[in-house]
Amino acid sequence: MGSQLLTLPDELLVEVLKHLDAKHLLRCRLACKSMSVTIKNSLQLQYNIELEADGLVDGYRCPLSLAERYVLLMQRRRRWRDLDWSKVVSITAPAMCQAYELVDGVFASSMHTGFGASRHLSLTWLPTSREPARKIERDDMGALVCDFAIDPSQDLIALVVSENSNGVDELNLSVQLRTLSDNKPHPEAAVKQLHAPIPFVIGTSFIQIVDDVVGVFFWLHGPGLVIWNWRTGKAMVTVSAFDLPVGTYDFAFLSSRAYMITVASGHGSIVIYAFGGDEEVSTSSRDQSHAMADNSCPTKVAVLELPPVKPGKTLDRFETHSGPFVARPTPGRPFETSPDCKLHVMELRYAELPYRFHMFVRNRYLLSYVPSGIGSGATYTAVTKRWDEWGPDHTRFIPIMGRFQWLRYVHGERVILLSVMVIGILTPTARTVHMTMLDFNVHPKRLDDPVPLKGWTGTAMCNLYGKTRPMDREEVFQHTVVSSLPYVTRMRKLPEVEHEYSGFMIDHDHLVGMRVRPSLKLRSCLNPANISGITAHHVLGGASVTLGAGDLNIMSASGGGRDLTLTVGGAAFSLDSKTEFGTLEDDPRTYVFQPDIEGVQGGYVKLTLPEGVTEDGSRLSDLQTRFEEILIEHGLLQPAEEASARKRIKDAIASQTSEPLVTIPGVIIAQVLGEETTILAHGKLFLDVIPDSEENAGKPLLTLSVGRVTLPLFSTTTFGTLANDSPAEQPHADLAELQNRFELALIEYGLLKDGFEAAADEVGRSIREDSARVARRIREARDLYLKTHPPTVDPVQFSKAAHNVTGSSVSGTQSLANAAHWVSGALTSAAASAGAWIAGTLVPTEPKATEQLDSAARSVSAVVGGVAEGTKEVKDTLKDAAGAVVENDYGKEARNVAGNVGQSVNNVSAVAGDVATVTSGAALAIAGLQGAASRQNEEQRAAGMGGPTSGTPRED
């Protein structure tokens, strides 16, 4: 067959070989000299090989010839490898970004007009070799937009809008579908607005578009994910905190029918899901919406574990980012990025490390775990891979200092960043700034590349990392971490004027440098502060919610005057003359202030600067000085010698919330439903008082916060403890004291019973419940026996003498039992009298002492009552079941005789039990406690000090 193929004319042979990919074409070149010559001499086959080598596919309706496209392809490869851009164009956009996107040559951003949402949208089509840049500015999108996603190839923009379409009684996630070109309802969408009910208020969210689906991942008290088919308007996935893995941190699409979740619990893992189906969205019925959620469960197909960490080490952050999906090719463009060429960049932050690890994984590898034809609700056993089974061959671990300040820093398999972020790979001098590109679309073994790799290209320095690179265990990992995904670094020095770039973005044809231009004029002639690596938190009591992270910018407000706008990442705050800043005495890197945040009452915002600001003379220290001088210039911060702002802000904070009642480290909060336990959060526990709270069921008394979870505690909230959950070792004295304070606070607010009484309730309840279960099983066994064994047809006959003997036995043993009960009662009465004498002689007649005696008396009554009820139910059920079986097998007369014998045995057992009871210290102590409590209550009433009265009996 092979020899016959070679007999074909070259034209026909090329037509056959055109259907092979680059890897197989290169193999064919090694098969024989004749085929190698044919492939080398075919421009079409060479073009196909080089196109795939660059992670590209041929364009759609491009007017250029094959030869012209090949020349452009080689030029493009050289320019990307040399970081040799053809021209530089400056484009302005709003600096205060509420949200932004860079997709397929379109940069979109919304400007802050309030807190958490914006009506503004700016669109810029970046310049190409064929067309200049163009821009559209929309001041009012017709809705408050929290986030958005775009796909220019479908003329689609999806807006996460801030509204509640069903009123205050139901929370909804709403997404509007508009055209990018003219902001009208999208003609391909069956409904103009998508809805999904959600279990809690959204804090932060982000949205992605992949072909015919749109997905929103959101978070506040827990994570949630909703995926729709935007064309049909039907939901495909609706999952919230309890449906997602414990420790869910981030989300990314792998395709239009698969996604992954990053999990930060344990050692960390990547969980891959497949989904499908078009379950309808209900916007009018809560019950229907829950039914929708039940029917839209994705199928878990794989779990990929991260390197195991040492005991006590935790994975605090596990974010992921990749390039956008584009559904359709752009007409006239010669090349498009291949859908198969996509990289995921994952940021891992381990506790107490000053830097982060970044893990790079190809999308096609993750997608290889998704079987074809698998959709939602499939019966499928997920594959679980340990790190050593998948990580070393398919990832690359790189330590990176700092964070990417702007997203869209990855496109295809290229990543663009500032070289000062990389540790151990690039070492630029302190006074230079370099742009660095990591390119994972490399072929280390290739020898005939038309544009060969060079160490120095004239504009950029290049290094190939193709070998396995072990990374020391550091103080985090149990073993040396090995990764081997090959890549090339390319680094180019930036001109001095470009040193203020805070980050870069990348797409198919563009590198975009991001820099905020100064817009604030100060009398001191200083430029405004622009500080990287800032976090902003809103603090309310013991709860803290991250509002933004990234660059801090402070600039003139859009309204002019002396008002300012301060932004941190995606969060913006309006500052006026009434806003006061202060610092914390024990942390010079932290600033606190109280802005006017729409919809949020109380609390304050805390800004945390990077650690480098404490180093005198450093660049960060200079930036901190600029920041403070701007605040002082506008009257928002008092000079250090006056120190009045610090005092005022501390007083303001104290007026909003008092110190937590209790703070306990290392707490885990979980929800238990049946046998399923889901961890909601872990971290410090804060128990805070809500100021001016009235004691009624409609208003909370306290808030309990653990990590990201905050729960209101009402007067109707009840706490309890588990009898079988005690630590294996005695807790440290400090922790034991904190636990004691926590319980005392709950008891003080009526949310937890005193330990003795609560334990007694639990014991009594457990005995009753366990006894009920035992009795039910006895009845089930009886019914099964009677169902499978037919009644006897030959009952046993007993003589009259036998009946007389068993009857006398019952009478005699009953007399003995009555005597024993009388003795028991007499001794118990004596104990009660002794207890009353002790109470009157030795215990002070005070309300607190009386309450303690009452609690003890009620506790023992609860235990005794539970034992009595439980034992009686089991005994009665067993007696009835045994009688039914005897009657079934031997007849009714046999049941009567056996019953008399059994009653005699019961009477003898009762005698023994009563004798044991009345001679035990426990029984006398119980009676004494009840007598003491009774005497104290009588003396309290006689003294007019309260206590239970005959008209209001206590419930035992």
C-alpha cells in the first residue's frame, strides 16, 4: 500500500497528505527520501506544519495568497520571538476600572460611578495593520453593571446587573444579553435577560463566555456557579456552596461543556466536571427553581491532586486564569489562534511564604480527562490522580514575587509579565525594568525551524527551559517538586519613560502596557501615589471581606473640586473633606478610614500596604510618603505630630463595634445534613455583640464569624455540644480558657444551657431516641417473623395445675416487688429531707445559688426520665413481640402461661434493681439535690426574692 501511495503524482500525494497534522507530516518525512522531498517542496504542506507549530489555524476568507500568508507567518513568528513590535500607539481609557476585558482586539472597561457597580462602558477596537483604532463611549448602559464579558466575534456582551427582579423576598442573579455594537438586545438570544435564584447575596463575581454558554462564578458567604445556554435562555448548571467541593476557590471553563474548580483545602486539587442539557430556568417559582438545580448537576470526571504539603502548612489561595474563548473567526484575518492552544496559569499562595508559586498547565491536557458523550447527571467514576502521577510531566512550577496587577496576561500559550516578578530565572538590575514573556508553545527537539531560536536577537534575550526542573521542598512541601513542561523566556528592556507600567496584557496581535497617568495637581508638585500590592478589606465586627486587591491609585474625582477617588484593584472609594484616615499603632503599613459605601452600614475599610514600605529610603517607602502627603494636602490625614486623626478614627471604630466577646484561632465551621458534613470555612472565630440589639426573635443579638462565614445569632438560636466529641489530648490552658469564655457568653445571652443541664438533656434525649429505634426494630422483626411463619394448627395444652403455679408465682413475686418499692421510697424521702436540711444550713439563700440547685435538680430529672421512658418502651415492645411469637408457634394458652412466668422474672428483677438503687450514692445524691432545690425555692418566696411559684411550675 505504501509503495502504491508513492506512485501517485506529487499533486495528488500532496492532496492526501494535507489531511495529516504537523506531527504526522514530520514522521512521514522520516519514512523515505521520496516522501521527504515531496513534503519539503510543497508550500501548502510546509505552511500547514509551520501554522500548527505556532499554535494557529488558517484564517477565514482571507484575500491573501498562500505564499503571502506564509511570508506573514514567518514575520509574525520572528516578531513575537524578538518582542519586536511594529509600532506603538497610545490609547486613553478610564483609569478607575470597575471591570475590564481584552478579547480578540477589543478592550472594554467600565468606570466607577458608585460602589460595586457602574452604568458606564468604554469600548476600544485596538489598531491592526489594516485598520486604525476606534472607540465607543457609553455613559449609561441602562443598568448598574457589576461585571461583564464580551465576545466580539458574536457581537455579544453579557452584563451581570445589580438588581432584584423578584423583590426583597428572593435573591436573584441576573445577566442581560446585549449587542456589543449598539447595546440592543441580542437577536440570537431567546430571552434578553437570564435569571437564576441564588441562596445568598453576591459579594464578588466574574462572568465568562464560551461559544453558546455563559457562566457566572460568585462568592460571599460561599461559592456558587450558574451556567446558561445564552441562546436558548436555559440553565445547564446551578450549584452553590454545598454542591461544590469543600475549599472551592476559583473556576475556569475548559470548553463549552466542561469546566474545572480549584480547591484550596487539604493539599489542594483541581476538580474537572462535564455538563450538558438545557434545563429550563424558572423566574417565578422558588420551588421550580430548586427543582431546576437538582436536575442540573454536573458530572465529576477527574480529581488532580497538588504536591503534598507538610503538616501545619496550608494553601491559602488557588486562583486560575487563562485566555478568553472566541467563537468565530474574524473574516479577512490570515491566522487565528487554535482552540487547542490554551494555557492555564494557576497562582498558589501558601501560608507565611513571601512569594507565590505559579503552575502552568495546558488546557488540552485537562480536557483529555473528559470522556466524549458525558453530560450532566451521568453515572461515572471520577479518576483521581496523585501529583506524582500527573504533575511532573504536564506542569511547570515557577516561584513568582508579587501578583499580576492586570488580568488577560495570558493568550494561547504565551504569558506576559514584568521580569522583576520572576525568582531564580531572570535577574535584571535594580534600576531597569524588563518586559518578560513565557512561551510554552515550543519544540525543543526541532532542528529545521525556519526562524531558529537565538540567545540574543538584537532586541530580546532568550532562554530555553526544556529539561526537568526540580524545585526544593522549601518549608512547604513534603518532597522535592518536579515539573518538566518546556518553555522559553524572552526578555526586553523597556525605555526609561515606560518604567511606570504596572502590568501588561496580551491578545492575538497586541501587547498592551497598562499605566495610570497623573491627573491630580498638588501644591507640593508631587505626582499622585500609585502603589502595587495593596489589599482593601471592609471590617465589621470580627468579619472581614476583601473588597479589592492590586494597585492603589488616588486621583481627582470626576466632579472636580477637592474631592478624591481612591481605587484598589476593582474597588473605588469617594473621599471628601469629612473622610478621616488614621493608622494603627502596631502596624505602620495599615490605614483605616470610613467611606460612604452604598448599602453598607457601619464598619470601616482597612488598607494594607506591602512589607517594603517599612524600609527607609526604598521606593515603596517613598510612595507611602507621597500617599500621606496627598491625604494631608486635602485635609484627610493629620500630620504625625498632631496625631488627632488616629484618635478620632479609633473612636469612630469603637462607636461602630465593640471588641469581640471572644476570639478563638483554628476553628472549623461545618454544616451537617444527615450523614453529609460540609466544611464552610476555617480560621479565627469571632463572637461580636450587635450594638443596640433588642432581645426579640426578629433581630440578632450576636454575630458569629469563622473565616469568610458570618452567621447572625437570634434569641431563638440554640447551641448544644456532642457527647461523643472530646479531644484526644487535654487542650492547652489558653484554648481551654477561650472555650470557657465562649460558652459563658452563649449562656449569658440564653443561647446555651449550663453544661450540667445541657448534658442531662442530651443524655435523656439520646436514651429516648435510641430506645425508640430499638423498639421499632423489634416490631419490624416481629412483623417479619409472623409474615414468614404461619400460625400453628396444633396448639399446646396446659394443665390447671400449671396455671395455678404460675399465677401464685406472679402474686408472690409482686408482693416482694411492692415491698422493695416501699423501701426505695422511704430511703429516697429520707435523702430529700437530708438535702433540704443541707440547703437550709450550709447553702446561702441567694438567687444564684438557688438557680444552680434548680439546674442540677432539673438535670437529674431529665436523665432519670429519659432512662425510665426508654427502658419502659423497649421492655413493653419486647414483651408484646415475644408474646406474639409464642402465640403464633404454640397457641394462645401458651402465651398466657409464658406471660405469667415472665412477669415473675420481671418482678424479681425489679426487686434487685430497687435494692441496688436505694443503696447507691447516686440515688441518694439525686434525692438530696431535689430536696435542697425545693427548700431554697421556698425560702426565696418567703423572702420575696422570686423563684418558681405554684402557679408557674418549672418544666422538668
